[in-house]
Amino acid sequence: MTRRKKYLKKVRYYVRNIFEGISLAFVLVIILYFCLDRPREEKLKNENIYLKSELEELNRRLDVSISVMEDIANRDNNFYRVMLQADPISDARRYAGLENSSTYGKMNDLDDLTLVNTVNDKMRMLERLVYSQSLSFDTLRTIAGERQDRLSHIPSIQPISHNDMKTMASGYGYRIDPIYGTGKFHEGMDFSAAVGTPVYATGDGVVVKAGWNSGYGNSIDIDHGYDYLTRFAHLSKVYVKTGQEIKRGDLIGLVGNTGKSTGPHLHYEVRYKGVPQNPVRYYFQDLTPEQYIEMIAAAESASHVMD
């Protein structure tokens, strides 16, 4: 055998050994990967499932929290700020460029990245709502301190006890006149109650009219100052006189059925600068949140005008 042939044979031998070694190493790597990494992969998979379930639960809790904050914001605008005659806060200011929560779709079937981004967006929205509401309450506290006398005069309780009221006969707004059958704007609220039910002043003020007043029957007008006036109509008894100073909660008369009336009830009005207001906005001192919601629902659904 020539030297060249021996050399080539030797080279092939080494190449074959190297190839077999690489093949064996590859097989060993595959075996080690499936044998050693499988438990680790299974653990990571289970952790991923757990983290996603926790993320979905956090998302649901954020939905509830945002809903609560939006309810508080609504009450702030339509309740506390009405009480203090402060301008409402616009959605643009409250959300400061963030999307309203109603624009978020259902979280089912969202991929992980979309779910994470959605939760982050909601967290930023909740933080903004809490921050905005905190500033609003600070502002209202300052206003309240400056307007303590005003607060004592603004009408802020029901004119009859919540326990004495049978039902809400009619709310504020357009209704059908019970006598003439024509459309009319009902400028107050009708509280159905038995004749003789006590009627109370809803804020400090001075009686500017007491006695018979045409279709209102026996009625009382109280000037509360700060451009507010309240009217109590169809009374059976009047216990105050013109010029008398009264305090919130004073007994001023009794429910009756006098004047243009189709049954025992109290017709109650709140006027600001001579313009009728929806009285349901002025019961913030004597009703619980649950009673207030019940009152709003009753006022909106009531349709039987009694005067």
C-alpha cells in the first residue's frame, strides 16, 4: 500500500469517528432535553396558567372599582356640587385623555399581551379617577367651609318624613293635568300622604307668603336667601305666618287636599332665581344613599299628577 493510500484511509477513519461522535452527542442532547427540561417546562406552563387567572381576576376587580368610582363621580356632579352650587367636573377633566371604561370589550379570549395592556390601561384610569375625585373633595371641603351659612339655608331635606310618605305621586317634568287632561309642566313633586301628616321646612329662611293661594290651596312660600325659594301647597293646616323666621326641620303645616287637588298630598317646589328646580336634587341631608336612589327611581316612574 502506498503512503498516499494509507494517509487517506487514516483520514477517513478520523472523519468517521468524528461524525459518529457528533451524532452520539446530538442524540444525548435530545435525550437530556426531553428528560431533564420536561419538568421545568411543565412548571413554567402551570405558573403561566396561574398568572393568567390572577390577571383575569385583577381585571374583574378593576372593573368593579372603576364602576364604583364612576358612581361616586356621578354623585359628586349631581349631588354634592348641586348642593354647593359648584360647576360639575367634565368627563374630559376627570379622565384626562383616558378612554371611558365602557369602551373596553369583554376580556374573554384575549391574548396574554392584550390582557396585560388592558389591565394596565384600567389601572391608569382608576388611578386618574381616584386622583381627580380626591381633588374634587378637597375643593368641595373648601367651598363648604366658605359657605356654611349658605348650607344652612339651602333646601336639603324632604318636606315630609320618609316614613310618612305613602308613595311618590308625581315627579318633576311634563305630565298630563289630572283635571283638564292637557299636557303641563309639573314644577315640583307630589308626595302622597294622609291628611294631617306633618310638613317641615327644608332650610332656614323667612316666610314670605302663608295662607290661601288660588289653585295651590293653603300654601307656604319660604325665602331662603341665596336666590332660593320653596313652596308647600294643598295644606290642611298652616302653622306659620308671613315674616316669620324659621329653621330647617321646623313644623310649618300639615298635609291636606285643598285647592286644585285630586287627593291628599303635598305639592313641593324648589325655585332658584325664580326658576323651578328638580326637588329630588335637594334631599341630601336626610336620606341614605339607598333611599336617595329609591327616591330618584320613584320620581322618574311616578306619573299620577294630583294637582
